[in-house]
Amino acid sequence: MNRRSSISRRCFLGRTAQAGAILGGGGASLLGGCTSARSGSGAGNTWVQIVGEQFHINGKPTYAGREWRGNRVEGLLLNSRMVQGGFDDLNPETASRWSYPDTGRWDPDRNTREFIAAMPEWRRHGLLAFTLNLQGGSPQGYSQAQPWHNSAFTSDGQMRPDFQRRFESILERADQLGMVVILGFFYFGQDERLSGETAVLQAVDAATDWILSRGWRHVLVEINNECNVRYDHAVLRPDRVHELIVRVQERSKAAGKPLLTSTSYGGGTVPKAHVVQTADYLLLHGNGVSDPARIGRMVAETRAVEGFRPKPILFNEDDHFDFEKPMNNFTAAIAAGASWGYFDYRMKNEGFDDGYQSVPVNWGISSERKRAFFRTLADITGSKL
């Protein structure tokens, strides 16, 4: 791949601004020598770009000018894992597991409506991004077997219209709110719903073309969640996943609308060289990392990988909390200059109000753990509640 194109690919601009609506918002501009990617028809209210190691939204750094406890917050993309926004279960033998406690039945459209209704409150607390996945995540938080069928793709890699409609409604609302969506394509445990590598390639192309056709400029692509964990298809595993990163980059660049693209690894794992050298931004996970000092070391080790060049490092999954303590995984990431993402699921003996990954989901700030995260987020970002 021609690395001279990396700057124009990272400088990802749209055509209109949502004036005054977002932290770091404003009109379109060229910053840090970046070139605009404004060609092509259609665009939304929100666009994301990368300038060096910083994220910019609508031409200005996120959380502009903000510091917290002597650490830079400007340019970070603080986020939460909300991957079940478009969830449905196409397996009739397991669909009843996700019934709402008040109705005794599962309703995928209700799930998406309530997700959208909750988004403004997340944004008010300073949340600028969230992760969605076209194949969701484990609706139990963590699972070995995954008999349910939650995939926006058919077996041959086409997009399912009902899933597509639900995801579109979320992405459009995020665009209106000035929020970035980290959109994952594949999830282990569901990737086997695709019939083979040809179908995987077709799915990548279909999802990419869908994003491009909508004119969205607020999407960061995550090829797959934790590429080093139990994928059936070789092209989704660590040795080859960079091929799909390049595929999205080149396809979107050819359309005049470059998409910022990466993949993630399992908790505690530092990305390998071919992903570090290829991806536009780097995704880390803090699952399994109980010592906050290790979070900082992961960031340092990532920057030391062969071929690293300045680009953002972003945790978009971490199920460690301790927000009342001065040092936790969230604050350790901030101190290391990395963005951080909250991952919350329903734990033993917890109920409907707990967790954002366990289905059915209460998408509100409805538990003490959620409230603790959002209080900490508001404190770090300086959001006025």
C-alpha cells in the first residue's frame, strides 16, 4: 500500500457542520497540513478526522483545550461499548432468552428505539463515541458457545434489510448529535454465519458501500472485535486481518470518501506490526488487565512496535471500573495519552438495569456502575450537567 496516501486517508472531512452542537465542533477547516476528503455527494452533520495522534470532529480537536489532573484530554475520543443497538436473534430456539421483564417478549425495534432515546444523555455527559457491531457481542457478557444468530449479514455476505434499517437509525441520530460511531463488522461466535472467505469479502464490501452510500463521515471502521479470539475464517485472524483493513481503505478511497479503519485484539494484547503499520488508528482492550499500570505499559509497547507512526491509540473495551479511586484503567489510559472505552455487562445476581451488553438492555444511566462511569466521564471532560 502507498503510505503517502495515509495522511489524506486520516484527514477525513465532510461538508457541513453542526454549529455549536459538539465539543470541539465548528466549521470545516484544514489543520496540521491535512487535506480534505470532501469529494462525492452526500454528507452529514458530523465528520471525524485524525491529525497526528488526535481525533478532530468538524475540523477542531475533541474536548478542545481540556486538561484533567495535568493530563491532556484534548484530542481523545472517550467512548462506551454499546454493541447491541441493532441486536436481534434469528434463532427461534434461543430468541426467548432476551424477553423484556415487563412484556415477556423480545422486541428488536424497541431495543433500537430505547437506544436512540438514551443517546442525548450520554452525549450530555461528554461521551463522544460508542462502539456498535453488525454482529453484536455476547448478549451474556462473556460466552463460550453462541447458539444465537445475531448477524446483519446473510450467509453469502449481503446485508439484511431489517438489521440495516435499525443500524441506520442509530447512525443518523449519532450524526445529528455530533457523535462518532466505531462500527465493527464481525464478531467471533457469529462470523461462522458467513459461508466462507468469499462471503466475508462480500460482507466487507457490502458494509463499506453502505456507509459510503449514506454519506456518513462520523464512522470509524473496526473490521472485527478481537481478531485473535476464536474466528472461523482465516482472513479475520491476526495474520491476515490487515488485508481487510487495506480492502476498506482502498475501496473507500477509490470512492473519494476514505474511511478510517482498524481492528482490535483481545484484552491485554498489543497489536502486531502489520496492523500497526496499516491501521489508521489503533484499538486496545483492557479486559483482563486488573493493574492500571499495565494499561500505560500497553500504550508504550504499542508505540514501540516496528513501523509505528504517530496515530491515536484507543481502548474501546475495558470491564474494569474502580472509578472512585484516583488510579484505575480509565485514568491510567488518560495519563498515557490514550482514549478509553467503558464495557459493562450484567453480572451475577444483577438485573435489567445493569450492564450495556447483556440483552435485554436498559440503555439509560440506570445503575450505580453506569452512574459512576458517567460522573467520571463528565468530570474528565468538563461537561456541565
